[in-house]
Amino acid sequence: MQLRLTNSRTRKKEPFTPLDPQNVRMYVCGPTVYDRAHLGNARPAIVFDVLFRLLRHVYGADHVTYVRNFTDVDDKINARAAESGRSIGDITAETTRWYLEDMAAVGVMEPIHMPRATAYIAEMVAMIEGLIAKGFAYAKEGHVLFRVRAFARYGALSGRSVDDMIAGARVEVAPFKEDPMDFVLWKPSSDDLPGWDSPWGRGRPGWHIECSAMAKALLGDVFDIHGGGNDLMFPHHENEIAQSCCANGTERMAQVWLHNEMLQVEGKKMSKSLGNFFTVRDLLDQGIPGEVIRFVMLSTHYRKPMDWTAEKAREAEATLRKWRAMVDGIAAGAVPEALVATLADDLNTAGAIAELHRLAAAGEVPALKAGAELLGLLTEELGGWDEVEADLSGWADRLAAARVAAMASRDFSEVDRLKAALLAAGVEVRMSKQGVDLVPGACFDAAKLEGV
């Protein structure tokens, strides 16, 4: 099976040939752990989880090494500790656990390695020392900075020239910089901030050097795929390339660079000011199954903006309920070649879901289950929907009994009260001569039914 991936570095869709088919290596930038993962954070986690699954399917589960890091030293974390009065260790431990729980809830497998930046400080210091020795970095006033103009290919990934970057970007002007575009590799720490001893005094690493050091330690000087959201292309990934290539003496850091597009909510950029900012946990607590979140995400190609809407969530839930009913008690067959070929064409998840619809319509249930599982859908881990339906079964009986009583007394106030409570909790109420059918919607919130 020939994979083809759109390489951000060349801006072309290219055949993917791993450096070593016995060890296909991928690095994806993970979260900075200071708060709950928002819906946009889930998109790269889900996108690259599907790529991880596809690579394992094509090359073998034992022949893929996937690394996704945790940034656990950062000024945002320091600020959160200062405002909350909690220790940095407590905050990063808690939010790391939250992230893993929330990503598991949307079907994301744990990568092979999940390094924490603070465990690789020695590797970062060694890399910085090497950059200084080669003339690519310099130390001044407790800081160490990378000389951007010393790396001729700087800007190749994002397609920008250094002079254009200076003209179009807000760059930190500091007296210790030789050039406005030079970026920090190491910075001093005051006594109240995290710090480590170094040749340049007590301090902490800049953000960019973390990924370069962890990727080198776990995947080598050059590896196959580096991924992340397209908001990281500049400056983070641009700086990673500069550091890694200069430190390691290589032409490139990764063979292929993949970037997913950003997420919107109901057609607008997600922001707290617009009131459309959601964490993954917010949606889960509203009763939206993680599998629904995953399905909606995968219904749009990773290189296109993804618009989360309540209507898409409702449609996804209806489809998944139908498919789960079809595959219940059925063993998965072989993964359909047509579905694998679609995924192999630049990770076309939207096309793969269309293929699942075709299989469902044709009644090819074992193939449907196998293909869905390759996408991380219809798995046992994301099951449990029957529990939601069981929670509502008592309500159906209660509403049916109230209707019988109302028919006799001609007082429908209790029926209306129960229906209103169910509707407010996100349940569609279907009443007919055959009985009462309750269908929990994508916004079902069981908590709203407590005490009714």
C-alpha cells in the first residue's frame, strides 16, 4: 500500500517512503499542560491518532514509533501557579492526567512515548552548548539566543523571508539580542520560578528547544514525520528545524511535515469573547459521547478548516447509533482495501467515512466494523451508549404511565411537565400509539433530570 502525504515543506502531495520500514518514526507537538484541552486541541490529537493507526496497519504495530510530548515548563504554567497559589508540579500533574483522560474519551490511543520537557533538560543544555560551539547561538546577560541569519534556510517551511518576518511580525526587541529575529534557547529564572543549573546560570529552556531535544533523543537526528496544527508552523516548527539541523549537522529534521487546519464553532473562530469556547470535557459533560466528537472531527479533511456544529453532532450520533446496532454481536472482518486506499491518499478521513456509509448501505457489516475500527470508531473503548438508553428506560415507562392516567383524567399537566424536563435535558420525545420512545440527543445532559 503506497501512502501519499501532503508535505508542508514542499507544498506537494508526495509518496511516503519511510527511512526505515522497520521503525517508522513520527513526532507530534503535544499540549502545554496548564488547563483543560479545548476542542481545537483535540483536532491534531485525533488526526495524528488516525495516521498512527494507519501506519501500524501498513507497516505493523511493532514497527511504528510515535512520540507526542508534554510541555510542562512554560510561562503560562508559571502564571497559572501564581494566580492560583498552587504548585507548578500539582498543576502539571493534574492537567496532564486531564488531557490523557479527555483524549482517551475521544478514542485517541496513547503514543509509544510521551516525554515531559522537564525530564530532558540535560539534553537541551547539551544541544544549546553545541549550537554555541558551532557559532549558531550566543550567550548574553544570562540568555542564550539562536542566530537566525546564520541559518540560510530559515523560513523555508513557512515560505517567509527573515526581512518580511521582521516587517510583518511583533518580535521581542531586547538589548541582549544581536538581531530582532533571534529567538531564545535559554533564559534566566528568578528564585520564584522553575530553574536548572546551566553554564549560563540558573534558568529554564525556551519553548522551541524542548521539541528539538526530545525528538533527537527518542527518534534520532532525522525522522519520518513531524506533525502539528498549522498555527505551529511559524515560529515553532521553523525554529525547531533551524535548531535541529544546525545542532545535528543535517539537511533536514523530518522527511515530511504535516499540518492540520484550525477549528471553528458554528462558522466562527472559537473564542471566549464570542461565547463559543468549549473544552473537550465541556462537551463530554453535556452528554455528547466522545465517539461523536471523533466522528465529527474526521468528517472533514485534516487540511481544511473544521467547523463544529450542533447539527453535525446530532447527525453523527444518529449514524453511530445505527451502525452500532448493525455491528452488535458481529465479529470484524478484514479491513476493506478501498477504505485503506482512501485513507492512504493524504489521510482522507472524510472519504473513509463515506466508504463506511457505503458498506453500511450494502449490508457489509463485518467490513463496516473493521473499517470503522481502523478509524478508531465502533470500538469497545468508545462504547457504553446502551447505558445512556438504559438510564432513560425508566423515564419512558414513567411518561407512558402518566399519559395513560392523563387519558382517563383529561389532565395532561404531568405529561407536559415530564416532556418539558426531557426536552430541556436534550432528549427527543416520540409518542405514538405504539408507546413512548426517548432518543438522547448530542446535547443530552442527564444531570438536568435529577430530582424531576
